[in-house]
Amino acid sequence: MYYIIRFILSNKELCLIFLLALILRLIGITHGYPFIYNIDEPALVRSTLGLNFTPLIDHFDWPHFNYYFNYFFYFIFIKARALIQILNLRPVVEGLLPIIWNDPFIFYLISRILSAILGAVTVVPIYFLTLEISKNSKSAYLAGLFMSVIPFHSYYSHFALQDGIMLFWISCGVYFSYIGVIRNNLKSYLLSGLFFGLAVGTKYNAILFMAMVPAFSIEKYLSDRKDFFQMFKNGIYLSIVSGITFVLTTYSLIFKWSIFWSEEFGKGMLWQLKYNVIALPFSEYPQAIIENIKELSQDFSIFGLAIIALGVINILRSKKSIGVTSMILASTIYFLYVSRFNRSPSHYFLPIYLFLPIFASYAFLFNSKKMNFLLYLLLFSMFITTFWSTIKFIRLNTKTEAINKYAETYKNKIYYNGEGLDSANGINNIGMKKYNDDIVLTSDNILISEIEIKSDKIKQVEYIDSKNRYGNSIYVYTGN
């Protein structure tokens, strides 16, 4: 506790940036209540809850560290909730916080809060890494502030998903590897190995960013032509620690090696690496790159992308610090690599979010006061974009509102139409029935649809607009 208090007192500005990031990621964290609409969240929560029955996990589509990490907090919560009941305090506590006894939603909420906290804490290693590289505290604060208000990262941190948490561990791994290389510090190498092991234990693709260690080493060696063999030896130690950490956090592979090292659908690691992502034909590759650049401009907002571009220009025209060149190359290569997949959604690019705030911080160096005012304006515009995106979580998702309104009154008499509602029905076991044109609705039935239906057999009773909400517009019908 003493060290935490000392850290806060010594880094007040950084703690304020973290607080801003946390608030943006916690607003609306109960979105969807009492239903779950993201199809990937159940994969984490159900596997984690499965640890109640066995500590071994029999699927390796994702490695296992995040399951055990989340389960630690689930376990504490379950014991605390049991204690409340033993003390006969449930009526009082449930009256104030009924969500605590809403299973399984409460476990999604716990995992979402963990995602939000680690998403916000990511500003800390990014701040210190920028400080080490630029030797400029103002630039480091701006990198942290930029990270805190990235629209897509804030949005994504509202979900119980893997990639945002992986980014935090990668950020710590890259920070300590940089310190280790620059200062020739074995302890930092070992810490880097630990964090890289946790990152790979969260998602396999984190292993690609261990390449930053030799990249930093080459840059340093080209700079002063010293310590090459020491860096090489320390790099081996780092790799050993990383490998041990990965095995310990995904130790089920020892007992279920035949599943781990297989292409079994939905279970084997090789299935995830080989079949879950398929390369595009070369003729479609250039268009995919253009589309992904457009996507990034939305994920960062056009204001954020402008700051990054200015930062990269500053880096290229200035005397570059050790590490920045490696980061530019890594970001470029990773972007081109992911763009070759037949599907490359925004969260695939999250690992390079470690580097982009550092590039953005250089936009504020070597500029006139007038230019910096413009950059502050762009940064503020990023914040407004993120704040508005966060506020939208407070408003009900269109599907949530429709289902909440009709699920109880029309229990077992609800039909649905649309893929989003199909997945919601399956995840939440709502008991809705799929609609087709052969079905004749009566006045006792309700049809919830994501698309407008023109038919004389039904009449529209409500329309829920998607403006300023998440989810498609919803049309509600009943029988004539």
C-alpha cells in the first residue's frame, strides 16, 4: 500500500489520465442488462465458470491465462456473496444491488470491469515507454492522454474480451524489454519475459511482438557497437521465462497435448492458426489495405489519425531515438500482415495501439505554439468522439429495449427475424422462435425484426430507431 500511495503522489498527472481513461471505460459497463449480445463474450465467461468443476480446459482455440485470471475474481466474488447470505444480509444488499444475484450476467459484468480497468491501466506502460524514448515528460503525458481517449479502445474495453487485456500485457512486455536492452538490465529482461508469457497466454498472436526484443537490440548495437553478446544472452533468458510462463498458465496442454497440437475444429491451436484466418487472394489485397485504413480512421477518429500522421512525419525528419524505427516497422508489417486475412476486424489491430500513441506524442515535439494549439484541438475532438461513444452505452441497445419490453408479457409467444436477434436468442436462452413467411401470427404473438417486413398478415406496433444507439433499428409486429 505504501508503494501505491508513493506512486500516486509522485505521478499525480498520470493518475488523472488513468482516471479519465477508467471513467470513459466504465460508463455504461452494464450495457445489454440483463442480456448479452456480443457473441464472443460467452466464450470467455462460460470457460471461466467451467473452472468451478475442473481446473483443466479441453480447448485451445485461445490459451488459458485469461480464464484463470478472471476466475480468481469470480472466486472472491462467489465467496463474498456466500458470506453475505450466511450473515442474512442478502435482502438488504439485494435491495440496493439486485444485479449481484443475477446469474450469469454478474460474471459478465465482473469480466467487463476487469477489461475496463486493464484497458485504462494500459496508459501507464505507454506513458513510461514514451518517457524513456523521448526523454520528454510532456510528450509522455500526451501519449498517455491519447491512449486514454482512443474511441475504439474505449469502446472495446466495455466487453469481456481477450484482445484489450492482451494489449496491456504486451505493453508491459515491450516496456521492460526496452529498459532491459537500453540499460543492459537482466531484471528488466526477466520481467519482460514474464509479461510476454502472460500476453501469449492470453492470445497466441502476442508472440509476434517478442520480435521487438531483437529489434531494439539491433538498433542499440548499431548505435554504440557494444554489449551484443550480453543482449543475446539476456534475450535467451527472456525467452525461457516467457516459455515457462506460457506453459504454466496454459498447463492443460501437458495433459491434453493431442488436442492442443491439433487442427480439431474449435479446440486445437493449429485450427486457430491455420483455419480460423484464411489469406485473401492477392488480387484483393490492395483493396483490403485501403478498407482497413478507412476502418482505422473511424476507430481513432479522423482527428486521431491526423495526429499520428503528423507524429510519424516528425519522427522521419528528426534525429530518431533508439526504438522508434523498430516500432514504425513493426506497426507497418503487422498492419500489412493482418490485412491479408479474409476478415480483419478492428480488434485484430489492437496490438499496435501500443505504438501509435507514441507516434502521436511526437506530433507535439518540434512544433510551433500555433501548431500545438491545433494538435490540442484535435486531441480534444478525439475526446468528444470517445465521450459520445461512451455515453451511447447508457442508452439501451435497440435489441435490449425490444426484448425487455415484450419478453415477459409475451413469454413463449415471441418470434424474431434477423441474425443479431438469432445470436441473442441463442446466447441468452430467451425462448423466441424464428419467424418465416409460413407462420401465421395472432394478436397474442409479437414479432421482433431487424428488417422491415411488408405483409398483409401482420401490422407494425412499434419502431425503435437506431440513431445514437448500438444495434440495428427494430421493427415490432403483431398479427392482424
